[in-house]
Amino acid sequence: MNQGHIFTEGQIEDNYPDLIMSQLRNIGEVDEIIHHISTSGGSVNAGYKGYHKLVQFAQAYKIPIHSLVEEAQSMGSFIMLASDMTGGKIKVLNPGRVMIHYPKFGVSGLGGNSGYADSDSFESAAKELRIIENEMADVYMSSMAKRGKGKTLEEVKGLMKKETHMSAQMAVDLGLADEAINYIDKSQETKLKAVALGLKGAKGMSKD
């Protein structure tokens, strides 16, 4: 299987859609794409557009995009779900973090460069946020249902409202990921405990 690799790392900024599209264009001929994600989130609009770039590219070229997640918080958790629209899988590294919440706009983004906003700007932004909020909740809900963890739209929005933080296994249990990947094989745990006990007993020994 010929794999290609793309990366979403650090803060999601306004240029994110162009960055992700540039990576996709340069990926060459592959059978599947591994999307490495490590982000605490960022721009709502940029993340939203990046999500659509991923889905549109994968569907146009019939290539599954699998998400391999170290951290996917805020818009990062939305972006990782592009895999569900491409026939891909979502795997979260353990330890790892996933977080969902309501989308937010910065005040400076409402009132232009001055950093101020009038009442009309706030009302317009609130309407836009409600639309995005509902669309994001629909995507989260669909992903959960796909994995047999169905919730109502109101239940999903409740999880977003309270800002739900998840470990790798919690993301799987909630239906937002397919697998939690452990760096350490459980069969090695006994061996590691024995090593740890040996080190503990050696603390009283001299350097020699």
C-alpha cells in the first residue's frame, strides 16, 4: 500500500486551507493518505475551509484519508472527522487529547483592524456562529452514529457547550475515533514493572 503523509500542526491560522491544499497537491500517486494531527485549534473559518478541502480532494481522487491524532482540540477535532467522509479511519495516540466545544470568534475579527465591534457586528457574528455551531454538531453526531454511539443533536451540543475533553480511549468510547493506539504493548507491562522495581531497589546503591 503506497501511503502519503500530510500534517496539521500548531495553531490553525488563516492560511491553513492553502497549507493543507499545498500538501495534498504535492502528495503524488498514493493509495491512501495519513493525516497527522497535533493542534490545539485556532481559526474557525480556516478550520472549516480546511475540512472541506480534505473532503473534496479525497472524494475527487477516491483516496481515503486516515487521521492519526496526537492532539485534536477545538477545530482540530472537527478537522480530524474529515476522515469519516473519505472512507478513512481515525486513530488517537495514547496519551493523546481530543476536545470539542462551541466555535468562537475573536472580537478583533468582528470590528476590523481596530479591535472594536458594534452591535450589528456582534449580531451578525452570532448568527454565523449559530449556523457553524449547528453544522459542526451535525458532523460530530454523524460520526458518533457511524460508530454505534448515537446521540441526539441536543446531547451533542451539550457536550460542546461544556467543553468536553477526552483521552484517546474516551474519544473512542464517545464514538469520535476508531482506535486508541498505545505506544506500549500491554503484554510488556509486567516486564516494565519488573524493571521499575529493579530501579527502585537500586536507588540505595552507589554510582559504581
